[in-house]
Amino acid sequence: MALIRFTNKGIYCKQGDFYIDPWQPVKLAVTTHGHADHVKWGNQAYLCHELTKPILLQRLGPELHIQTLAYGEEITINGVSLSMFPAGHVIGSAQIRLEYKGEVTVVSGDYKVEYDGISTAFEPVKCHTFVSESTFGLPIYKWLPQQVIFDQINNWAHSNQEQQKTSVLIAYSLGKAQRLIKGLSEADRPIYVHSSIANLNDAFIQAGVALPETIRISPDIRKEELQKGIVIVPPALADGRWIKTLQQAATGVCSGWMQVRAGRRWRSADAGFALSDHADWPGLLSAIKATGAEKIFVTHGFTATFSKYLNEIGIQAEEVKTQYGTEDDETAISAPENPAIKEEAD
Amino acid sequence: MKRFTALIAQLEMSNKTNDKIAALVRYFEEAEDLDKPYVIAMFTGKRPRRPVSTSLIKEWATELSGVPAWLFAESYHSVGDLSETIALILPPPGRTTDLPLHQWIRALGDLNGQSDEVKKKFITDAWDSLDMQERFVFNKLISGNFRIGVSNKMLVNALAKQSHTESNKIMHSIMGKWKPDEISYQDLIGGAHVDTDRSWPYPFCLAYALDNEPESLGDVKDWQAEWKWDGIRGQIVKRGGELFIWSRGEELVTDQFPELHFLADELEDGTVLDGEILSVKDGKVQSFSVLQQRLNRKTISKGQLANAPVAFYGYDLLELKGMDQRGETLAIRRKQLTEVIKTIKTEGIVVISPTIEVGSWEALALLRADSRSNNSEGLMLKKLDSLYHSGRKRGDWWKWKINPYTVDTVMIYAQKGSGRRANFFTDYTFAVRDGDQLITIAKAYSGLSDQEIKEVDAFVKKNAIEKFGPVRTVKPELVFEIAFEGIAESKRHKAGLALRFPRIARWRKDKKAAEINTLEDLKQLLHSTL
């Protein structure tokens, strides 16, 4: 019998009586990572990786009942042994491994296979059943090594500075922002961050994560100073008034959707950098093959296309309707396909 | 190639005309001289013969990418551009090359007449030596079709700035006859192959929309009223034995209208006319959609010449016997215009745009209401003592357009857009009520703000009932007011009628689907306009 079921509250493990990333309140929510589409407020208890805890406290409030695990650590819930393995998506992101009577299921949440220098590197886990995202499940999505993108960003910032423009990067505050801070810290340019990013950074630093120095944007920082550095703000501010008050802001969106010209133009940003925290096409395929799983459940993204392809290459796959991929950075920036409709429409 | 690729990237990154012009100026400062005429040719639509068919290109790209054809098609649908899809889907290049742009273009030209094997080897080798951005540009070179928002005018302005030459002269020289492999950049800009001293047009005098009651303009006797024709505003310049036709966008369109070329013989040198290029059949002005078949074509077929014959309705006279007339009053210029048109021997092709003589604003308003019956967009009001101004100036010239027709409809299908809108449901199909059925009457995509598009997109994603390929059937809930310019019988449409220029006027969030118009309403309108 299958270890997990897809219910209208989320991914449910009946044997263990807990949910993974539920979108409605439950007794125990096992949480893959801290993005808003994967963790909701109102659960009686949370179980997550130890580095996801500061994020939940930051985002959902201090009154939560949270139990944590380290990567590789194992606990048993109602006879189901549960452990977490790095998903490489953002700091603290975990694949959830469930084992019951020799049957192993892994729920990966969101993941990427390239090491980003800040989130613990993705680790493939052997299993019988694997639940995979498919945000970028089309063969047009193939990322360049992140150093190439960082070089592009640095060149862009350099040319902005020459033209007396302020470089403003649009990046989600959890994940992309820290990755950029780390990747761009080697260039000798101060990094200014919006308070929502600064708050998370503080929480990470308290939890013992090493982050390069950044400056929290405040009203008393002169606009001329910002122009000499790089400013990072979350997508919510991308079209806001604050950016317009800067001296000739040049905006650069950091997202996998920037791979495609239509995505870049849609955002009407001055520049787009295809930097993603999700696996690209080769990444998805290599990760899935490495699990050796007999059955793949394909969630949020190009679910229909990706599962059809998997079946064609001899990997049994099925598309599943979930509510993930709705508030994540990349989908918030430009959602090309909503898995929910495909389900209803087919 | 790398420099040109960088230019394309810069042009795509900005929506601002000034940024684009700056990028073009920098390019023409820095690029290799031999490349420049090719770039000008490309951006002005001078297309070389396509050396390889789209289907072969697609076939080779699919083969190299190792994905099944259906997955290639899905990817193409998501990207919305074949050149780009190929650039993205191919495996990463195995090597690099830095051949200059003109050599790539010449090498592509040399492929014409070669066997498919030779072509395939060349194209696939090229793909393997270019990075993603360069591949995209290379694929565009094959199709010769660059649509990156650079108008002739913008290009000309950039060239003018870079070379410190007057822009009208550059427009004339690049619209002239030349080939990128035979002319140097300097000669092209200098106009060595044409005589740019004769062609220049005057800046057009433009009108504001009338935002008040016409009575506010004073005595109707001080005004000249004429139909506001819906065609291409143009200037006909005849100097030194040569004829030039300029559009209002200051593009040289002489070649597009061979019917007017007789004027080279029949207009006196030193004459400039302002007027409207229209399609006219049996003395009746046709709708813009007829004229449209004739626009922006490199060659015009006999069929198009017969279906949409062109005439010129003269509004004004700007130059006479080589003398600038713009300082004369409209009343005087109009008299002179009448005389000039009388001297033209060929009759019926260049005519004076009639004025409307009435005694009161009310009588004029009545005539205006009937503008559609002669395919005009309303009236123009010009003060009889006005001079011919450069550009738009308030007070002397007014356009008094009729309001478009509108109909309330409900959205029933949605489809993703292309290009900029490839990832959003932006193309909608609208229906009116016919008994207890809904019947499709128009498809439209423009007229909503980005914010509204996002809202509708979210609605479509939540309320899709059925899926036919890229099309979603949605719950008939959202009501839109559709504006349109005309209505005609149509056998091709299930409704039996077709709307002209339908576009979304506004999203009627205040209305329910039960309150939309019926097919009967539209049929009544159709019969009233016949």
C-alpha cells in the first residue's frame, strides 16, 4: 500500500498520521522548506529542518510548536521512520524520506541539483516512490553555471555605475537573496538589502549561518551611496514607488523565467538573469534517475508535459494536483502554467 | 557577431525609445564598417532570400536536441518564438567562433542552391559554435525577420545622430535602391546612390481631438469642415523630376503606391501636397481594412492592385513652384490646391478632399453622425485663417471623431498570447446571447492594463472548463464592453456577421453575464448600416 496520499489538505501519510507541506491546518505538518506555498500558519505542530525553524519563527510568529531534525537524523512516528536530506533549494530545505516496512517514499518539495554556495547541496536519496516538482520541466530550461550569472550581474552593475544608474536586483527574500549576497560578495561593492531580507538574514546569522556583510536599507542612507553598490529588494517592491525615488534605477530580475525573452519583456525589467533555485530540465531528469524510484508523482509546474515525457522514457509517472508553486518567488514572478487547471481540464 | 548580439540584447532590454537610440548609436560607433549596411538592411526589412526552410530548421533542431517532436512543439508553444526555442533547446555549444556578422550573412546567402546535406552541415556546425544568445540571432538571420521594436524612424534618428546628418536625408538614402554587399556605410549614409537634396518633406501639421462642444469654437463660418478620412496621411513631394511619397511617420513609401507614380510626369517641379492615401473604388472611399492589404509589402500583386486601388485625397498645399506656402492662410492654400489639382491630366486618382458647407454647428453634427456611411472617422475642423503649423498646436485644427460602436459581451474562450504575453492568457473570444445559447462574435486581445491581464489570467486558470490545445473554455462570467468601428455580414462566422476592429473598451465588472447584448441587437445594427 502506498505510504502517501494526495488529499485536499495536502500530502498525507496515513500510517504516520501526519501531512507534508499541507495547505490547510492539520495536527502535524512536516515542512520541506520555508516558502509560503509550502508552509501555512495554523498547524498544531511543525516538524522541519533545524535551519527552517528560524524562518518559520520569523514568518509565522514566535508561538509555534516546532520540532527540528538535522540532515540524516531519523525519528519514528507511529512506526514510520522519517528523516530529512538536503534539497539544495534554499537554506534549510529538506527532502522528506519516509520508510515503513521496507517501502521508501521521498517527498522532495522544491529542489535544485547545482550547489549554490549557501544551501546544503542536494543529495539524491534511493527510494521506491519519489515526489518531484516540475517548475522548469521543459527542455528549454537549462541553467548556466551560477558563476557565469554572477559575472553577468557584476558586469551589468559595473556598466550601471558608469552610467550613474543604481543597480536594483529583484529577488525573493528567502533563498535567492542570500544566494546573491554570497555570490556577489566577492566583488568589491556594498550590498544593500530591503528590511524583509535583512530580518531573515539576522535570523540566519543567529542560527549560526555564515553570511557576508550587508547593509539594511533605511531612510538615512543617501541615494548616492546606494548608487555605488547593489540593492536587493523582494518582488513585491519591484513596481513600487520606492524604486522610482532612486537615482535612475536599473532593475534586474533574478529568476529562472528570465531564460525566455517573453519572460524578460513581461516583467519590463531592465535586465533579466536566469538564476533559479529550482532544478532545470537536465537537473530534474538526473535527480529522478538517481533515486531509482519505480513511481514518480509530478507536482507543481509543467506537470502534464513532464510526466508524459517520463512515461515515454520508461519511468512510470503521474501528475498530481497540489497547491504548491503559487506563492513561490519564481511562480509569483511569472506563472506560465497552473497545474491545477491541467488537472481539471484533462 | 558578438557585437551585434549585444546590440539585440540591449534593444530588447529597454522599452524606452531613447535607450534604444543610444544603443543603436553606440553600435554604429563601434561596429565593423562592413557589418553596418547589413544591419541597416535587416532593420528596414530588406530581406535576403531565405536559404533554408523553417521545416528543415525545425527538423534538424529537434533531431539535435534529442527530444520527441511533441515536446519540441510544447516548448515552442511556451516560448512563442521558433528561433529562440531552437537556441534554448539545443545542447550547449562544443566550441566558440568569432566570425564577423557580414561573413555569417554572406555564408548564409551562399547556401542558396546547395544540397540539403550541405545546408544541414553548415547550420548545425554554426549552432555548435555559438552561445545561446548568438544562436538566437543566427536563427533570426536565417529567417531575416527581426522584430525587435526598431522602426525605420528610430533607426534613421540613430544614424542621423551618429553621422551628424539630417534625418530626412538618411531616410531617403536608406529607402533608396542599394545592396548591403555593394555599398559602404559611408556612401550609404552620405546618400551617394541617391540625390537626397530633393526629397525632404515638411513636418506635418497635426490636430488635437475636440474635447468641447463645437459651439465653443465660435462662428461656424470661420471654419472649414472636411471628412476625417481613415487612411494613410501622406505628403507627395515632386522636385527635380523625382516623386517622393512620405507617410506621416516620415517613412518613404513611394514604392508602395505605383498608382501615384504618374504624378512624376504630371505635377510641376517644386510642388508638395498634404493629403490622405485611401483605397477608392468607383469613386467611393473604402474602409481602412481594404487599404491595409496594400501596406508594408515589398511587392504588390495584380490582384491587390485590383482589389484595393489607391487614390490621394488632397488636404493642403505646402510648396508651390519651389516656394514654401505654409505661411499663407488655409483659405489661400486651399484655392491654390484646387488650381494645382486641376492641372493634373489623369483624372480621378488625385482629387481634392471635399469640404462640407453648412450654416450651423447643428447641421454639421447631423452630418458627422453619418460619417460611417462614407467610411470616414468623423470630421476635421480647420480655421480658415490658420497657417500650416509644424506638429501639433492647439486651437487651429481639431479632429471631431465619431464614437465607436460598443457591445457588451461575455468572455468564453481564452488563449495564451505570444511574445511578451506568451505565458499569460491574453487573447480572448467573446460572445453575445442568442436565445439560451452564447454565440461567438469577436476575438480581441488589446485594451487591458497589465494588472487587468493578470486578473483575467488568474480567472482563466481557476475557471477553465475544457482544454483544446492552447485554448481554454472558461465559465461565461466576465463581461467586457467591446468597441468596434463597423459591422458586416459574414458567411464565415457562425453569427453571420463580423465586427471591424473589435477591441476591449473596458472590463464591465459591474455587469453580470445575464445583462449582455443579444445577437438580435447586433443584427438590427447591421441592417441599419446597410
